[in-house]
Amino acid sequence: MLRKGDLTQGGITTTLLQFTLPMLAGSLLQQCYNIADTLIVGQCIGANALAAVGSAYTLMVFLISILLGLSMGSGTVFSLQYGAGNLPALRRSVYVSFLLIGTVTVLLNGAAFLWLDPILRWLQVPSDVYPLMHGYLWIIFWGIAFTFLYNFYAALLRAVGDSVTPLWFLAVSVVLNIGLDLFLILVLDRGIEGAAVATVVAQGAAASGILLYTYKKRPELRLQREDMRFDRSSLKEITSFSTLTCIQQSVMNFGILMVQGLVNSFGTAVMAAFAAAVKIDSFAYMPVQEFGNAFSTFVAQNFGARKGDRIRRGVRSAFLITIVFSLVISLLVFFFAKPLMLIFVRPDETEILRIGVEYLRIEGAFYSGIGILFLLYGYYRAVRMPGMSVVLTVLSLGTRVVLSYWLASIPSIGVTGIWWSIPIGWFLADLAGIAYYRYRKYAALRA
């Protein structure tokens, strides 16, 4: 009998796309948290506020990536156990994982408050942006616990094949976020701090909703007394997957944070252009990122069910879909770079527009590189090789950071070198990941 959320049966391409679409819609909505802040702040407050929110977003993505990486790693274990039909082991893993990531969340939150000023100085935030960014982040940090709760339960539900439910709670919270943004900024004139309050309240709504739903509507996932114990095998497996996935996510976003610091050193105009362009990026390659996450769940369930041939056919289908989609998006971003920038930037801010358009036409032309990399990350997590995802991340981000600092130091290249370093890092990591996949495939055939 076909279980709810079973990805081990049915047509591969259809199954992948049907599972991906709600995840994609959810991620696009999640981006709306910061997009709403950026759009309203950029159009209603000005360039300094836009630079502050954009740079704060990069820092928050780094901090949240730690929790997201832990949740994604746990989700892979959940998928493997669900694919194998072992619900008692799944519930034990949920308990262990919740305590582990919850503890990390508390420590991370405390560190974020304690080291806020040193972090902002390290990021070379200009003096005219510093107080705005400090005030915004001080409020945003109060929502880190909500971010943990939402992402943990979203990862759990997606691991068992339910990618629709997280979408509904996220949709409600995004509408709430936008409504509060407009009310607090335009009506109450609370400025950038009002945008932060709106985000935290909306995150709390999403976290509360998905937690209550999982408890009441998914009894097979509800923890029983016998599940609430530290099973050593569960702890070992959760720690192995979660730690490596956390490292992968953290390394990736730490590299981006280092690049953000370099961008900040070029002044407020470059900061503001980068802030707006990164939001466009987030929407542009979000579909392939979520497709990679869906692909990972697909591979993990089939790996747990020992369906190797289905995995191989899924790899071929996923790569074809990703490359075709990425090429289409790259063309759209290239030709519509200026209208897209005008969503966030006023028409009279010509220097910000010029820099942002240049970024999008260089980096945005190569979205297929990041699309393939997301598939490789997902594949190696799912086949119990999360360490390979870390290797690919270090290769991609290491190349980006080194090239960025080197090229940007050459006066004739300057900030443009930062933009070119991004796709170069993607494609070097792609080559390494595909080469290793083919090596393992032929090694298995010879055996």
C-alpha cells in the first residue's frame, strides 16, 4: 500500500516536481520576510536603511544557516527512517534532534546578542549605516528561536513527504509580515525597527502554527513516553548528519559573510546595490535550491528503501530539469536586470542602479552553476556522504573568497572582480562533484 508522502513509487519526474512545487512556494514566501522589509525600507526610508537591512540579511542568513543545516541533516535521517518504514526509530530521532538543535539555538542566540558590536565592526559597516543596522538586528535576534521551531518542523514534515503544510503556515505569516511592515513603517513611522518587529511577529506565527499542526494532525510523529530517551544510535546518526550539514551550510554562508565585509568596504552605494541584487538572486535561484532539497528527500527515501536504479534515473531527470530551468531564468535576469533593480531602488539613485545591474548581468548569467551544485549537495547528503557536501562547499566558497579579495584589490578590476568570483567558484565545485559521482558509479560497476 502506498504510504502518504512515499517518494519510492510512481513516475520519477512527476513525483519530483509535485513534491518540489509546495516547497518552492514556501521558500519564495519565506524570502518575502526580508524582501518586504527591503522593498518598503528602500522605497520609503532611503539608501542607508536599504544598505542596513541588506547587510543585516546576510548576517542573519549566516546565523540561521547553522540551525537550517542541523535541521536539514536531521531531515535526511528522518527520510531514511521513513523510507525504511521504521517509525519508532523516526520518533526517537525527532526527540534527540529537537534537544540537540534547541540547545544550539539557545547558545547561538546568546552569542549573537553578546557579540553584536564586534561583528558589525568586523563587517566594516560604514558609520552612517551602523546605528540603523544595530537597532534592526537587536530586534531581529529575538526571533531566532521561532526560526528554529519553524525550520525543524518543516524539515520533519518534508522528510515524510508533506511539503504542502509548511507552505500554508508560511503564507499566513508572510501576509502578516507585510501588513505589519506597512502599518509600523507608514502609519506609526517606526522606521527600520518597525520592519524588524514585523518580521519577528510573523516568524512567531509560523512557528506556533506548524508546531500545533504537527502535534494534533500527525499522530504517527507525536512523541510517546518511550520515545523520549537518548538512544545512542539515534544520537550518533543525527550528530553525524546534522554536524556535517551544519558545517556545510555555515561554511557556505560564512564565505558569503566575508564577501559582504569586502562589499561594505566599497561604501554605501555598493552595499545598497548588493543588498537589492541579492534579493533578486534569492528569488531567481530559489526554485533550483528547493528542487535540490526535494531531490535530496527523494534520494534519501529511495536509498533507505534500497532502490538504486530509481535513484540513478532520478539523477538524470533532476540534472536535465535544473539546467533547462536555470538557463531560462538567467536569460530573464540578464535582460530585465534594470527593471528588477527598480523594484528596490529609486530611479534617481543611478549609481546604485548601475552597480546592481552589472552584478546581475555577470553573476546571474550562470545560475546553472549553482543549480547543479544544489543537486550535488542534496545527493551526497542523502546517500550518507554529507562530508562530500562540505568538501564541495569549501571548494566553491574558498574559491569565491580568495578570488574576490584578490581581484577586488586590482584597481582596474575593483568591485567587478567580486561578481566574477561567484560563478567561477560554482563551476569548480560542480566539476569536482560530478567527477566524484562518476568515479563512484564506475567503481561500483567494476566491483
